[in-house]
Amino acid sequence: MNGYFDGERIYADIEIKGVFSTQATKLKGQIDTGYSGYLSLPFNEAFPLGLVLQGTQAYTLADGSPSYNFVCLGTLIVDGRELVIPVDVSAKASLLIGIGLLGKIQNNLLIDFENKKVLFKEFKIKPPIASKPVEK
Amino acid sequence: MNDNNPSPNLSPDELTRKGEEIYLNDLKDKLEQTNRGEYVVIEVDSGKYFIDKDVTVALEKAKTEYPQKLFFIVQIGTLQRNTLNYKQAKNEWLF
């Protein structure tokens, strides 16, 4: 998965298709670490994909107002793998990639602020080097 | 009507209203004690619900039992009671 960082926002390329589609569509989404869902799409992006409607979802925004969206299932293609993910669809949605999706693909998100680069890669955190006891 | 029949007359608004009522009146207090952060998928005609940490798994459980139905979905802890009192025009969220 390719990522971009413009100095303020992080974007990633995704490929998604509906259950009955053979052809995936490439989209560029903004990564929103405050969004716990997987992927949100506005109607005009979601309908052509042929996503399958599963129901509706409700939650309360920070200002106390309610927010609603349709929930569909779509197939995400990432690094040669196909993953079925929930897609939040509403008229006012932006194309957002949430923490849920980043968790699902089990990659680490690395941001190089200096060079404005984003990497999605597997990496293993090295165990801390055991410190030697101080000899007195 | 068979429980597994689709509900042709249930609009998204009605599905959401019934789902909110079931969640806020019957499930919210209980589930927030034990399953906060997980997803609950509610079949609103029967009131039956399915819970999992992964919303796709919860949906799969629900669809196994009700393959023709649409569901109301909440991430437990993210929906507050005052939602029902909030003034909102019908269908505002659709268009």
C-alpha cells in the first residue's frame, strides 16, 4: 500500500471492489487516526463500486449530535490479499481510512516527517538491549 | 411473517429508529459494562443481537441466522441517549 504525507495530512492508495465486481477501483483516502472505523465513502464513490448494504449505524459526535451512515461490505485488495471490510457510506462522508482498517491489514504506519514520506510495512520491534549491571 | 423474510417496508429511517430504541432502552447499560468498544449488530424485528470485537464477524454471525435482513449496528459506548431527543429532519442523513 502506498502512502503520502503532504505536511499536514496522510493519504494512502487503496483498491476496493464490491462482492459481485471483478474489477477493483483505485481510490486515494485520507488516514484519520481519530476514526475508529475502516473506510468511509461518500455516495458518489460508493455506488459505482457495487458494495452490498448490510444495515445502518449510529453514533454520537463530540458535540452531542447524532450521526448516521449506511454500512456496506466491500472487498479491499492490499498487497495481493483480499479482505472483506465494512464500509461506512453517507452523503456527507469524506474518503477516510480509519484505525480499524490499519489494524485489519496488520501493517505498521511509519511517518517520515522530515522527508514527508509514509510507509506501510511490517517491522519487528527489537527487544531492548539488556543493560549490564554496573560493576563497582 | 417468517422472521427471516426481508422487511420491504422498513426504510433506513425506521430501521435506525427501531435499532436505537432497542439499543438505548434494553442493551446500552448492560453492554457498556461488559463489551465496551465491541460491536453489536441488532436484528430489529426480533430484537436479537450479535456481538464481536470485529464488526465483520458480528455481521457474519447475524447474517448466518438472518441472511435476508438488514441490521442496526453500534460500536458499544459510542451512542448516547440524548440522540433520541436531538432535533433532526427526517432523511437529513440520507441526502
